[in-house]
Amino acid sequence: MASSMGISLLTENEYRALQELGEFDTTTSSWLRTPREVRDRGGAIFGDLRFGRVFVYHSGAESYYAARGFRGKLKV
């Protein structure tokens, strides 16, 4: 979906940098760009901000969180 919109998902490092600009995903979480070796095994990563710190988690890409949003970037 992100590719069809012309954007790229944020990497874990980019997501951590975003969280330094403000507080995002304090009540939700967002899918992040997942390394190929994890995706090849059916996994995916997502992140959120809780208790004043950024957490990055893993889950199956087809998990019940399939409706979760994602964080992306657009180069102009």
C-alpha cells in the first residue's frame, strides 16, 4: 500500500528519530519497515511510544494487527 502511495515505510532508526520531534503512537502503534530476513520468515516489526520511551516489537505479518497503520516518508 505504501508503495502505491509513493512513500516508504520508516525504518526503526527513522522511527526513533521521529519520536524525538514529538510524541507519536502514544495510544496506537505503527508498522515499520522490516528487514528482509525477518519478512522472509513471516515476521514484521512495529513501534509505539509508552512510558516516555520508544518500543519496537515483532509480530507475524499476518497477525490480528493487520489493520494497524504505518509510518512512512515521502521524498520531494
